[in-house]
Amino acid sequence: MTKLILSTGNIVSGGPSIIRKPGAYRSNLEFTNSLRSSFLAAQQDYADDVDADAPIHEGNGNANGNGNGFHHRRDRPLVSAWTAREDDTLYVPRIDWSLAGLQEESSQYDITVKLFFLPTAPVSQRAQYAREALDLVLRELGVLDVDLLVVSFPGMSFDGDCEWEADKLNATQGNDEEESATWPAVEELHRLGLVKNLGIAEFGTEKLARFLKRVQIRPAVNQINIKNCCNVPPPLVKLAKEQKIELLVHSDCTDILSRGTLRELLGQGLQGAGILADSETDEGLRGDLTPQWVVKYTAVVRDRGVIENKGYFASADLTE
């Protein structure tokens, strides 16, 4: 079995970006596009290591995926040139940790991390996933702790024709047992001093009330995506105020990385990285691909209100 660690690096380009109100974009699109850009940039960095023996693939597709034509794969560098393997872990692309770190002291930043547990991964491994993801972020930013860790559980949303309907539907979503069983692993990160505050996402009034009864360290933040609603439901506002939980609006996608999306990102297609074999005749890794988690991190300079560093890591298992 091979563990894949995918990374975008810092996606803030052209200098720090001003914090803006959430727009219509969804973070899965930002995430997947950023991964493609990261893979392409790494391949260009190692363009001198092009595989001259790579075959020319012919097919029914051009750059737009339609029509008749062919495309070459000889323009790709060797996979081993722009990725890095450490024991059973393959880093895609390879990471130069010497370039990691923020420009100023960590005390000058508000660092928020959001961890997405994916529905394809076993619940029993979530404690390990949480530590793996956080360790990568800490190393990437060169810090010892983060200000906020928000946990996103699978199967949760806040969709409906109105806020009342969305709140009602939310009460039946997710899995209370799995969510409460996972939380102690997150609480441990807080106890170890790696995370100052904890948060959750997409918990409506009933879900939040049930959750609070089953945890020791209560979340300080609850993120809600109200893209299809007008307002946050009044009962949720009331409960959050009583429990001193901050409600924040976001535009993230819960199911941020599916098997199909990941295989497309890593496959042999025109927009693929060429890591995985798409057919019996393709070169590349083979096996069953299982996305495990995605983590999003943002470092904001406190006194200037700008984002200096933002990016993603993701993990998947490839079982032959």
C-alpha cells in the first residue's frame, strides 16, 4: 500500500491577498485547480527530466475533450523527478521544506486550519488522520500551534429552500455516534497545546445541541454554509449565543475530494498528473484509490488583515 500526500503549496500569488467576503466559489474548485497548478509547476521545474521513451497516446480528444486528434505524453518529466518517496509515502509534488515558514513571528498571525474527514475513509483512523494533517500544516508554516482547528464531518450540509427547512433537514444528517467518537482525538490536540481553539462545521440547532451534551471540550466556532438560505436560523443563533459559540459563514464544500476527482487529477488525461495508470497499457501506479482527508490552512497577518499563506494538503491510500 502506498500513501499519497498531495499539496498545493502557497496559493496566494502576487503577494498577500486582502480578506474578502465569501463569494460564490466553492473551495473544492479552488482546491482541485490549485492541485493541478501545483503539479504543473513542479513538472515544469523538472522539464529537463522529460521521459523520452514515453509513448504517444492517440485518442478521441483534444484540449477541450472533444473531436478527433492526439496528444503527446513525451512532454512530461519522469514522475520520480518531481515527486518524492519516503518509505511507503509518495509526496505529489515533492516538497522543499527548507522554503517553509512564514515571513514574521507566528504571534503576528491568525492561523486557521480546516480538516475535512472524507466519507471514503474509515472512522477508526480519524485520530491518526487529524495528527498527520496538522503536523503537515505546522511544518509547512513553521509554527508550533494554530489558533483554530475546524472539523468538517462527511454527510453534513445546510441546504434548503429556507433557513428553517435547512435546519430541520440538518438534524437528520451525519452520524452522531461517529462524530462524538471522533471528537476526543481533536480534543487531545487542544490538550497538547497544538490547537488553541476548536470548531465544527454545518451543525444546525438540533445537531449542535446533541453534540454539546457528548463532548468535554466544546467548540468555540460553528461554520455554516447558507448559500441556499437567507439567514442563519434564529434558534441556532439563540443556542450559539447561550453557549458562547461564534457562528461563521463559509463557502466550503463538504465532499471536497471524491475518488473520481482524485483519479482524474492523478491520471493520464490531458489535465492529469500522470501518476496513475488509466489502462492496462499505461505506465503508472495501479490499485484502488481511497481519499482519506483534506486540510485547508490560512495564515492571516493580524495587524494588516491580509492572507499571507493559504493552501491545502490531501491524503489518500493506494492499495494494489
